[in-house]
Amino acid sequence: MSKHVTSSHVTSSRETSDKNLLKVEDLRLYYRTGQGIVKAVDGINFEMKRNEAMVILGESGCGKTSLTRALLRLLPNNIEQYTGKVYLNGLNIMELSEDNFRREVRWSKISMVPQAAMNSLNPVLRVGDQVTEPLTTHSNTSKSDAMEKAAAIFQSVGVPVDFLNRYAFELSGGMRQRTAIAMALITDPDLIILDEPTSALDVLTQANIMNVLKQIKWESNTSFILITHDISTSSELADRVAVMYAGQMVEVSDAERFFSQPQHPYSQKLLASVPKLRQIAEPEFITGQPPSLLALPSGCRFAKRCPSRFEPCDQVPPMIHEAGRRVQCWLVDPQYADAREMTS
Amino acid sequence: MRVFSILRKYPSAAVGSFLILCLVVLAIYAPIALPYGEAIRLWRGGEGVWKESPKNARPAWYNAFGYNLPETIILDSTKDENLKERTVLTETMTDVFLSFPFDFTYDDFPQELQVFFQAEFDEKRPLIEMKWITPDGREIEFSDMTIQGNATYYVEQDEKLARDFDGQAPIHVLFADPNSETPTPLKGRYELQVAGLVFEDEADIDAQMIAYGKVYGLAGTDHKRRDLMVALLWGAPIALALGLIVSVVSGGASLIIAAVGVWYGGWIDALIQRITEVNMTLPGLSILIMVATFYSKSIWVMFGVLTLLGIFSGGIKSSRALFLQVKESPFIEAAQTYGAGSWRIITRYMIPRILPTLIPGVIGAIPGVVFTEATLSVLGLGDPLLPTWGKILNDARVNGALFQGQYYWVLEPSLLLMLTGLGFAMVGFALDRVFNPRLRDV
Amino acid sequence: MSAVIDPTRSAGSPNSNQSGAGAPLLSLQDVHTWFELRKFGFGSAGSVRAVDGVSFDLRRGQSIAVVGESGCGKSSLMKTILGLHKPTEGELLFEGNPLSAMDRTAMREYRAQVGYVQQDPFGALAPFMKIERILEEPLIVQKVRSSAERKRRVAEVMEEVRLTPVDDFLGKFPHMLSGGQQQRVVIARAMILRPKLIVADEPVSMLDASVRVEVLRLMQTLQQEHNLGVIYITHDLSTVRYFAERIFVMYAGKLIEKAHVDELLRNSLHPYTNALLAAIPDPDARNAIELREVPPGEPPNLIDPPPGCRFHPRCAEAIEGLCEVKIPPDFEPQPGHSVDCWLYDQ
């Protein structure tokens, strides 16, 4: 296990393949509730390449969990709208029938490690039975073959192989989380979505899990979408970062430029609010709260809390594409370059 | 309240609430229309209380189904002076002539014909001769009688009629159309003439003729001629009171006991659990039967036993599961740190936390209690004095109601029991969904 | 307000009522809290050694952070300080008075002097009580009989935690408030009895990143205004440097390193502390290049901890023949910085 990896693994995945693994266009997911319509996912656009890790940052209530549901079509009954295009390897999976989606996409091409996965392991089944289940149900693999594969994966994620015979409650939190990751890996998916994979874990265990994810990424061709509010930990895996606020992506950028020079005021504030161990700057906080997804303001959704707010912010800002990053903010709009000078 | 706004969404709750409302209205109306003492007196029956009502009569609205069953016809000389005519014949004899005319327009025969005499005299008993005049002019003579004090004439027991008409049922004799093959009553004006002779100046005779019909009142009558409405009406408040009190008291007691057990843990909890487990395996109905048979059938005893059995039951187990969770809650821990004592925590923090989730259970338990009481009554082990729905069923069963086609006798209390159960059950289930968000349809 | 807490500031603050003389606010002397595991029937199946020999002093105006992973015993330590568990050995002294000698009245007074801020803001508030009632409860329990007095104090403490306008919040239920607001109510409740000591268990870990700083700042302000002693329990080392003066690192029931925050971050001594610090990322894209170094294995089971130094099975620098045999005592290689490790045996 080498700790230092040559730089070819690091540089932008533009060179590995220029065909996108995933392309999401105008994805929308609205819920109908007793209090009105909740626009949880409100026009999301992004792409991902193979073997790329994309982090989706956002606080609670921004719609990031709904985004996972939208991508995996794990929908409750009260859907008001579910539209958009999701191209996986060129095929629009939104157009697949429910049956086809279940057979061919869910868990075979895109799998998921849900939030608090370590707590959602079935307590009455042995770990091995659970981990092999996706493989035995989605393909014609025999149980024994599946077990072999499970053993191999356990080795790569660092869980002792004899744990396959144990029950979930016999494992520690870190081990259970690794089991959940193994379950997501066993079908060799193209993309794994992880929702807050480390939020309930201790520091050392978090580091361990991130190490596991890094190794999987280096050793296979899998892509990752990592959804979290923990900015520091997210930097451990990120190739690209997307920031979600009130149902929309306000900034999408590569990791290096994001962590050093975020463009959207919300991204800036988020980074500034993280206490850093190795730097002196005192953390700031953001006043107010995100808008409710039931009653979204017209115009820029962050305007109310934005320190750099100015006139145009009453209108919805356009998505500005600039040098490979996307920011939805008037401040980045070349028309208002002077305003940017003033606030930077 | 938020509860009601959510409840409105469930049609079953609306129906159930309506049923319960009807029950409550009935329960309130009963003691107003018919005070308790009066109801008991009527139900106990006895001397002359139900004299004027027919036996086993169907409800009056039965005729709305195309039937034309007779209603009871009552003519009373004490109430109507015109019916009597006194003629003094000699010094020692006075003719008292009573005439009871009436129209009969029904398609079926009256059940019975009875004449109640009241005579006043010193020594010599009056003589009575009765004559029956049919619409087509026939005259039929009844047996002669001498009457003493209060006497009653039953047409069924008239030997003269039996002899003269050779085995034909007396009521048919009086009312049947002679020209029809199957017994059909002749419609028209009938008259009963009572010719009495009294032998003293002051002596007098009064009579009351009752041709008992086959329909009566809103609910019909039973074998003791009692208007079933008395018991149907009063069954409501009794059922409601029993159900509510037992349910609430045992529910409340279970709650407190479970909370105390969970909070103190150790042997207290273990003891409570063991008692509950033993109690749950005991057959409740059998215990009630034994108590009623060997000890007392009083309703108060039933109240007590039902409540006791209900306390240490499944309610404690499910409350305990909820309390165990609540006990670990951070706000309970916080309460300990600012010095709250055990009793305060149990009553002000733990119980209020789970109380809403238990309300549906309490409401749902009510029909169970009502049915248990009904069951005991049907088996003959209910409180013999109280007019309850179960008692009606018991009387019906014992008197072979279903064999005799007296379906109303069985259906009326059953329907009420069923609607009560349904009403509470529906509201209980709807409330369950209100208080337990996981059960809600989104 | 300067960026980092000046360690000398609180001790010399105008409200400080002592400067070394007199009994410390809180003093733990070799406290052990063991929980016995009862076997079914009779007999014991061993004990969980949650707190296994903890000693420290805390004065008013000082703040310490107890840092450790889950299972290290910090929750049990906190509950022992709060009086929810009795120490099986050792002594806990509050203002010089031992807790073990306190009768019910004295314990109740003690409880009024210690405020508790919990981790889960929503769980910490009874969901069926309005905010006003939640805040009045401690006063009622502590026999403040006058309703007017209680309402006055409730309003006072709401102002302090900046939940204004006060009347807007008093009639609300906890679920109507945001996470940050709920936590302020928890803090308000902890403050309402005018305590001298605050114990905060991961007060911000369940809040969003942007709200955490706000809440921690509030606690810092309250500490300074009221000259409180604060024990802050967390596993998030990155926040500690802003809100505490001293850090105690806890592992398997023991405090294995104690130092001032800057000193620890600059110059951590214990191999476990080093591992912890190395495992914490700052947001930096370069983190994705390498694997992070993590000590192998898992924290020990508190029922049957390893003999000798509890960390030795995972320690790269363990001294054979010594670390697995004898438990290291407190060494103090620098004044104010103690470490339980044989590497520092002079």
C-alpha cells in the first residue's frame, strides 16, 4: 500500500476519457406536501467523467439527499414533478421503464451508500448474506461466487474476511460503514453515490474510510459522487466540487481552484466558516438561514444572506461559465466586473 | 387543534365520529327522557306496569314495509263515560251496560283479547254477560262470569267459545272472515257488549277492553311486554359509561405503572412485568364468568374486575417499550442534571411524551369492554336489574326469538352494539394515524 | 477580540474572584467510574472501566476541552461530573466540598451550579413543552416559587442568548425553531440557574457548519461575562483551538495528555495525539493525493483493556517490555504540559 501516488492519478481526468460518464440536464424533483410544493431539486446540471470524484457540498435543507433520490429514482409517493435528462454512458436513463431501470441501472451501474448506512444493515441477516445480495439479485451469479467476490472486496476495504459470517451488531461503526461500501461495490458499478459517509464517525475512523475510498478510486475505474456538509473531509477525495443551495447548484468547479479561490459568495462563506487546524484565521459564520424549499424567493436565492448583494440580485443570476468552472452569480458576470472589484 | 385538521382528512374518522356522536346523544337523552329510577321500575315490570302493551310485538314501523299488522286497541270505560250506561231495573238490580265499539282495518289478527274488569260492590258479586258483534252482523256469546274485585277475561281461555266453535282459535272466531278459506280478519266495525248486573245501589262495574296488536312503538316489545326502547335507550349510557370508565382508568393506571417500572428498573420493573405476563395468560372472560357465577353479578363488580384485568395487560408492555425509549432521551437526562426528582420526571416528562400515542389505544379498547359486558349478559351473567343491550339479547336467546321469527328482538341490540364498536374502532384507527406519523398516508 | 484565546486572559479577567488562591471550582482526584456488568443471575462478568484514573483542577473562568473518540469514556466522565454517576473510586470536589459527602439538599444545590449543554438540540428539549415552560422547569425544580420572578429570569436569559424578540419565541414549540435556535435554548436552560460551571457535550456537532461558529462564539461570550468554568467535550479538534484554553486528550478512560491548546497543536507529545492530529484534514485539494496515516486497530474495549499503556497495541513507538507491562504515570516534560507515555520518562 503506497502512501504517495504519482501525479498521473491526480491531474484532471480530462485526459483519461473525454466522453462523459454522466451528464445531468435540468433535473427537477418536486414533492407535494400538505403545506405546498417543495422544490427540492430545481434544475440541476452537471457532468462527470470516469474515475472522477465529485463532491456535492451543502447544508441541511439544500436538497442534496433529494438529488440522490432523483438520480436513483428512489421516489416516495408524493411526487409533483420529476423531469430532466440523465445520460449514463450516452443513454437517457430517465426514459427507461421502472423495470428496466431497476434491472439495469440501479445498483448495477449506479449504486449508493445512503446516509447512516451503518445503521441500516439488517440485524437478522449475516453480513455476508447482505453484501452478496445485490450481486445475486441483479445477475445470475451463484451464491458461492458472490461470496468469493465479497471476500475479495472485504480485503480491499480492510474488513477481516471472517466478518462475513458475523452479524451487523458485532461490528464497530467503522467496520459497518465499510460493509455498506462493500455492498455498493460488489456489482462493479460505474458510479457510487455516497451520502454523508463519515458524518457519524470519529476522526480516525473517518480518515480510514476516506483512505478506503481513495484506494478504490485509484485501483478501479469507478466514479464517485460524495454528498456531504463536511468540507474538510470532502477535500480528501474531491476532483471536482459542486455547491448546492436551496435546490440549485450555485458553483461547480475543480477541487484545486475551489478550495483555494471559491467564486460564489456562499462558497466563500462556507469555506470561511470551517475552523482550520493548521491556519490562524478565525472562522466566520453566516447569518440567517437558507430559504424554505416551499417558498423560494424570486431572484437570487442567496441574496438575503449575501454580504456582496447589489442591484441585479433581485433577478435570477445566470450560470456563468468561465475557464472550466460554473458559477451562478451576478458578481462573476463580466457585465458587472466593477462590482466584483469593489467586493473582493 | 392540529389533531382535528388531520382527522378531517380521513372519511372513516368522520363516519366513526358521527356514530359516536349519535351514541352520545342517545346516552344523554336516555336519562332525560326516562330517569334512572323510572327506567329500572319499568324494566323490572311487575304488577300491571306493562299491562297495556302487547307481548313480543314488532316495531310499529314494520308496517311501512307493506304490512298491515294490527296495533293495540284499548277502550276503557273509566276513561270514557259514553261507553257506560246504567239502568236501574229494580231496587236491588241495576243494569250496567258497557259498549266497546271499534273499527278494525288491519290485515292480521290481534294477538290476544283481554277484558279487565273492576267491580265495586259490598256483598253480592255482579254478573257479566258478554256479546261480540262482528261487522257482518254475527253475534257471538262469551262465557258468563261473576266477578270479584278485579277480574280479567282472557278470550283464549273462554271454554264456551272453545266448545261452540269446535277447536277454532278463539281470536279467529272473533275476527275471521267466515267466507275465506285461510283465516283472514274481517275488516269493519266490531262491538263488544258487556251486560252486567249489579245487586247493590252503590255497586258499579268498569271494564277495559284491550285487543293486543302485533306492533308497538319504535322498537317493539319483549316477552314480558316491555317496550324495548327502554333498554335500547338506557343501554347507550351504560355501555358508554362502562366502556369509557374502564378504558380510561385501566389505560391511565397502566401508563403510570409502566412508567414507574421503567424509571426505577430493577426488581420493580421485573415484578410488574411478571404480574403482567401472568395476567395476560389468564383467560379474562372465564374469570368474569366465575366472578359473576360465584360472587356477584352486580355491574359495579364487573366494572372493577374488568378494570383490574385491563390494567396489567398488553397496554403495559407496549407502554413500557415506549417508555424505555423515552428514558434515554436527552431531555430526561437534562432534567436530572438540573435536579428534577423521579416523580416529576415520570409525571411531567415521560408520561406526557407518550400520552398522545396511547389515546387511540384507549379509544379502541372501548368496544371491547362493551362487548365483554354484552357477552356476559347474553350468557345470563350480567346484572339482572340493568336494562342493557346484552340483556335484551339474553332474553331473546332464552325465549327462542330467532326460532319464532322475532328478528327485531335480536337485530336491534346487535345493530347498536355493532355500530358502537364500529364507531369507536374507526375513530381509534384514524387517531392512530394522526398520532403515529409513520402510519399516515402521505 | 483576538483570533486565538489568550491563555492568560481569563485568569486575569476583572471578574475572576481568585488568582490561584482558594479551592478550585472543580477538582477531580484520581476518579474512577466503573460500571459493573451483571451476569444473568448472580456474579459479575467484569466491569466497564469508563473512567479509569482522571485527575485535574478547573478554576472559574477557565475552559478545558476533553477530546477523544467514541468509546474513550468522555461521556461517562461528563456524567460523573454532572452527578449522574457516582465515582467508584477517587474524589470529586466542588469548591472544596466532596460530592460524596453531599446530602440531597447539597446535591440539589450542586446541580444548580452546573449547567449542561447537550449534543442533540432537538432531543434535549421536551417536544411537548413550549420554550417558556422548558426554561422555567429548572427554576421550578429549584424551588423558585414566584411566577413573576421566573418569567423575569426567563426573559433575562433569552436576551443573553440573543433569542429576541423574546416574546416571539416563548410560545413556540421546539420543532418550530431551527437547529441553531434550539441549541441556544439549550444553552439558555443551562444558564438559567446562574451556574458557575458549564459542561458541554459536543454542543455543535449536530449543527450545520455555518451555525457552529455562531453558537461557539455565544458560549465564549457567556463564559467571559459570567466568569464560568467550562468543560467542553468533543471529538472535533479543529474547533477546540478557538474555544478552549487547555486540551485534555482522553483514551480508554484516562487523560493521556494535558496541555494548553497552542502548545498541544504545536508540539503534541503522545503518539495517540499525534495520530489524531495527523488524521484531521483542512480543506485543501492536495489531500486527495495521498493516503492519510492512521494507526492500525481500534480503540480498546473498556471491559478488558490491554495491560500496561492502553495504547500500546497500536503504537508504532511502543517500547517492548515496558509499555505493555506498566501503566505510565503523568510525566511533565514541560511545565503545564503533561503526558502519560514512557517515551517521556526522564
